[in-house]
Amino acid sequence: MIKHLILHNFVLVERCAITFDSSFNAVTGETGAGKTALIEAIALALGARADSGLIRKGCDRASIEISFDSDATPPHVKEMLSEAGLLNAEAEELIIRREISKEGKNRAFINCHMASLPFLQKIGSELIDLIGQHAHKTLRESQSQRALLDLFGGLQPALQEFQRAYAKEKEWQAQLETLEQLSSQRARNEDTYRMQLQEIESVALKKGEEEEGFERYQKLAHSTELAEKIDLAIKGLSDGAIPHICRCIKSIDPLLSYDKTLSDPSSLLHEAHIALSESLRALQSYAQSSDANPHALERLEERLSSIARLKRKYGQSFEEIQSFRLHLEKELSRLENSAEELQKTEAALKEAQVKTHAHAGALTAQRQAAALQLSHTLTAQLQQLNMNGAEVHIAVVPCARHSSGDDTIEFWLKANTGEHPGLVKEHSSGGELSRLLLAIKLALAEKNNTPTLIFDEIDANVGGETATVIGEKLQELGQCRQVICITHFPQVAAAANTHFSVQKSESDGRTLTQITHLTPPQRKEELMRMIGGVDGLVALTGKFTD
């Protein structure tokens, strides 16, 4: 719950600090005094969109700071703060601060740490339920009516069970549709897959084969030139070089007995003779084994063309072609197994549908029971709010399954005795909806974990007698929740435990708004102003002492 609210340079407020009571707080003041600014400040602290027009004239920036009692902060909010690294476990207060500037630099802080607006909005909605003048309009929305019924009946666990089952069913449904599409597509591509695989397998490419084949192709393509030049080399060696070097050896070797220094040239000549002789034998062997068959060249050209065709279609290397081949085999295998996979998915979907249907039925049954109980509770509350002939009926109407179940929730209201009931979303007046909203808040007081409820003129569109009852009801609500109510009715303000007055004044040519915590004598004066005279004031202020 809110402990302190500090405003600085906000609208007409230069600076004020407010300490709220933990029960029922009333805020009153003349029209235009600045009560709306108080609601705007709290909304900004909860993450509402900032507007530089809210900065006090002549100032560069404004700030709003709200501190909450840490002990009264809901556990799930503390968990969110802890996960975000924003929880100060030793602090007694949770502090939210919002700054807005004319330059558009708007910042939010939680416990002195920067926080994003989406996160601020998320935790803000868990800390404060801000019920504005037009909040009753949400009662016209079927989704809001369903949420209220589920909250009253404590149906969140049942709803979550259904939603988990429903989400699982949707997953299986999506998987089945994907498999059906893939199966249809694969079936259309099966012939293509098999033809491609057959082509790859028929070529039977081996690793390194293309390189080896290209080398052989070069040899076969130049076989005539090779034969001619090798023949010339053989003749040059056999008829010229080798006989000539033999004559040199025969001339030098006899001279070794005269001069030993000729041994090195002699050895080199012998080595040259050996090398030339080996070269001659190698060339003669190559010439004898040379294949000049034109058919061999033709077959090799065809083989290399087949390999080049594979590379153009299925990959630029042996590895890429093999990878594509494995892909084809995998796709064909999946195609062969798709029927079995489809059957398994269809069975899983049917099982999920059974579970979803069971959870939906259980949720509907619980909603029907809760609807009956909430109908009685709201009827009693409305009759206590001076709607003596009022009756509420909550219908759980079957509809096409959606993410919240098989039901549409309809709130029906008979406002007066003898009238026909009408759908709340179509026929109810503003005053009726205001009282119905208050009745709902009272009914949900023990169910809703939000520590603070703020009512911005919830008593609009009602009469004075009803305002007295509303004051009593808000006092009752303040026993289990912190209630802050902006009101124009003295009957409502008189029922509050704590009373604040919003007043506008002038100082040094500037208009200022001040928010004052009223003492008992000050409350008497404010209530007298609100009631417009002394008559009737005794009944409202008799309980206050000077």
C-alpha cells in the first residue's frame, strides 16, 4: 500500500508530501483545484505516458515519487522485482520515482535503479487498482466480465490448466498441418529425388577421380606429339649421346694410371653414362606402353563430362555431391516414414483434444457455480446501495472454444422491481454501472491481491442517500484494503479514516495547488463547505472533536 506520495513541480503543485492512511482516505476540494492532477501523478508513477505539459510553468522538470510499504507488497511483485535485480531486501519501503523533462527525457526508477516503462506498468498494475470516472465502462466488455468471474471464483488454476492443454493441442495441430504439407510436397518431389539419387549413384564418383582423369586426358589428347618427341629423344640417346660418352670414357680411363686427378671427371662420365642409359630405358618403356587408342580418349571424355554434369547440378566438389546425396536419401527416408509420423501426430492430437475438452468442461462447471454465487453476492451488495429492486444474473453461455475456454460471460442487471433484466454491456446507465462496479470491488475485496484501490469520483451519477451508503461501503472496504477516494460528496468524505483537501491559492502572481491532511476542526470546515451550510452538518461531524 502507498505510504508516501511526493510531488515536485507537477502541474500547479510546487512541492507537497502526502502520507496516506492504511485504510480509507478521502480527497476533496473545489472543482478545478487539482484533484485530477493527483490521479495523473499516480498514473504517471505507474507507467502512464508522460507529457511535458504536466510540468509546472517556468520549471524544466517535474517528479513524482511513491513509496509503498514493503511488508504489504504482494509476494509475486517481490519475485518480479528480485528477478529484475530491483529488490532491496533490507528496505522497509518500495520506492518508485518518475521524472519528466521539457526536453523529453523521461526516466523511471525503482529503488533508485533505472526501470523500463513496460516493467513499471507491469508491477504498477499489481500494486494499485486505479478506478477512474469511466472505469465502469469496462463492465460492458465480455472479457472483463469473464476476468471478474474467474477472480471471484478463484478459477485461475483451472483456467491455467485449460490454457496449457489448449496450447498443447494447438501445438499438435500446427505440427500435423506442417507434416501434411511436407508430406504432400515430398510426394510431389519423390520422383525428382529418386531420379537425382539414381544419377549420382550411376556415375559412382570416387574421391580424386576427376583430378586423375584430367591428367590421363592430357596424356591421351597429346599422344601423337608425345610419341614423336620421345622417339627423337630415344634416337638422340641411343645413336648419339650414349655412344659418344662411351668413347669419352674409353679415352679418359687409361689415363688414370698416369694422373689420379682425372678420377673425378672419370666418375662423372660413368655416372652420366648410367643416367643416360636409365633415361633411355625409361623412354623406351614409356613408348612401348603408350596407349594411343582413340576409343580410350573418347571414353575418358565421356566420363569427365559426366563428372562435370554432376558438379553443375549437385555440388562443386566430391564432398558437396556426397552431402547432397545424403540429403536425398534422408528426404526419401522421411517420405517413407511420413505416414507413420502422421499417424503418431494424429493420435497425439486426439489425446490432447480429449484433455482440452475435459479441462474446458471442468472450467465451465466451476464458472457456473461461481456465477451463481457472484450473482447472489452482487444482488445483495446492490440492494444495500439503495437499488432495492436490483437483481444480478450472470450467465455462462456456450461459445466456440477460445483461449479462455468454451464460455462467454454475460452480466444481466434488473435495476428496479418489475423491470426486465438487460445485458449490462448494452442497457445499464452510468449510475447503475458505478454502483455495480463498487459492488464488484466489495465482492472481490478478499480475492484481489492489489493492496491499494483508488476511486476517482466513483460516486458520480448517484444521489445523496446512496452516497451515504457508498461512504459506509468504502469504509468497510478499507478494513481489508487501502482505499483512496476522490469525492464531491460530504457523506463519503465523512466516512473516511483520513481526509485530505486539495486547495488552490495565489502567491506572488502564481497559482499554487496544495494538498493538506485535515485535522478534525479542518474536516468540519471542509465538510461544511461541501454541504453548503450548517443544516445537516451535525449528523456528519458529531463524531469529531476539537
